[in-house]
Amino acid sequence: MESTGRTYDESKVALVATIAWAIWGNRNEVRNGSKKKSGNELVQWTSHYLKEYYAALERPATVPAVQVTM
């Protein structure tokens, strides 16, 4: 993926976009009475989701490692 001469790692872009989607989804769940998930829970869910997605595509899961510090 290229934009203005910069190259982006597709797996990192997918990770960031999926984390944003997970945050948005959890925000909607909280508005409807569910509990707020921690950042760690959202990142773990995202990692699992992307691994399943890549497995469904039959490509190796190259989800970047993420370390959450609080």
C-alpha cells in the first residue's frame, strides 16, 4: 500500500483499522447497556479476529505483536 511515496505494512494497517472497529463496536455495546471492555480485551479480541480472518483466506497470519502497557 503506497501513498505519497510512503509504504505501509498491510498487516499493521489491518490491525489499526480493526482495533478502531473494535473500539467503535464496544462503544455501541456500552450505549446499549453492555460493559466497557479494557484496552487489553479489545486488542486480544482484535488479534484473535484477524488470525481467524487470515486463516479463512488461507494465508499466514502475520498479525503484528502488540504490547499493551497501562
